[in-house]
Amino acid sequence: MLSLGPGSACDVCLEPFGTELKAPCSISCGHVFCVNCLQHIARPTCPLCRTPFQARHTVKLHVDLDNIRALASSDGVPPPANSDEGARQLHKRITSVASEGATEAQTTQLTEECKAFLSTVPKTMYSELRTAYRMLYYMCQVKRNFVEQGRTVNQLARNASTVSQDMDRLKASIEALKLEKRNWEQAWQSVSAEKDDLSSECQRLHEQLDNAQAQILLVTEQVSESMALVISPNDATCD
């Protein structure tokens, strides 16, 4: 089982690791935070390096509580020299960032300096600075989330614009197909009309042909009858 040495603290709340909600957990990028802070992270990304992680892949670490208790009993050790001035300067810089703003790089550097400073003094000292540090840290996290959300919104807007252009092209293609369909329907109607006309003309010609054949047959019969009448008297005379 992996373990942490005495004096180890969460990089978010700066409180020493312990048990239950203060138990240390390592995420996929290797950074370690307490269970409570990991449960309250808005998005599953590392608070330090912004690497995405999955909660089910966190690894719980072992804390040597005996050494931590021994270390806690030595909190009466005086802080480093000029710590009051250092705390005052850091608090002043945090106040300036809150009122005047700063770049992401500046705020990140300031949080790292505060974290480094507070790790050198007992946790019972400079409670106001610790509170200001937590506020600055969460402000940075909210700002990062806002920037990431803005990028997501911009990407969605670009995707929506692309989809809109594709829809316009599809609509134009559909209208072109509708026009082509109407042209084919008109052509088919024209061909159908010509077919009907040709059919009527063929029927008329068939009727005329039938009439002509009937007349020819009638004339042929009449001629045959006339020829028979002409031949009959001649036959009688010869007898």
C-alpha cells in the first residue's frame, strides 16, 4: 500500500491528511488530495495540472497517523523569521488580485507562493491568509472552468454554424430535386399526351382501313354480279 510521510497536507485545503474525509487519494496524474476536496470538485479535472481523471480510478493512500500526531505536538515551534511580513505581503497581493484582477499566470504563481509559505508555518497561524488563499484558489478554479466553458460554447457555436451551412446546402439540393421532379412529370405528361394522340390517330386509321376494305369487298361483289349477268345471256344464245 502506498503511504505518505508526516506533515503531508492536501494541496487544495492545505489541511493535514487523516482518515475518512481527510484520507489522501491519488488521481491518475499523480497529484494527491483529500477525499472531501475531490468530492467537491466541480469538474473531474486535477486542480493543479487540469488533467482529467475518473473517480473510480483514484488510489487511497495510507497515512502514518502516529508520526502525524508527533508532528502536531511540535506545532509550538516558532515560525520562520519575518513570517508576519511575508503573510502580510501575500494577503496584500491577494487583496490586490481580488480588487484589480490579474492574469491566470499571476494568480497561479500567487497561489503557489501562498501554498509554499503556509506549509512552513503551523496550521493554527494566519487563519485569515489561509481563508484568503482558499478563496483565491477557488476563484482561479471558477475562472478556469469559465474559460473552458467559453471554449466549449465557442466550439458549439462553430459546430452550429457548420450544421446550419450543411442544412442550407441540403435545402438547396432538395429544391433542385423538386424542380427536376416537376420537369420530369411535365415531360411525362407531354409524352403521355402524345401517346394518347397517336393512339387516337391509329384508331382512326384502322377505322378508315376497315371502311375501305368493306367498300372494296362491296364493289368486288357488285362487279362479280354484273359479270355474271353479262355472261348468262350469251350462254343462252349458244344453246
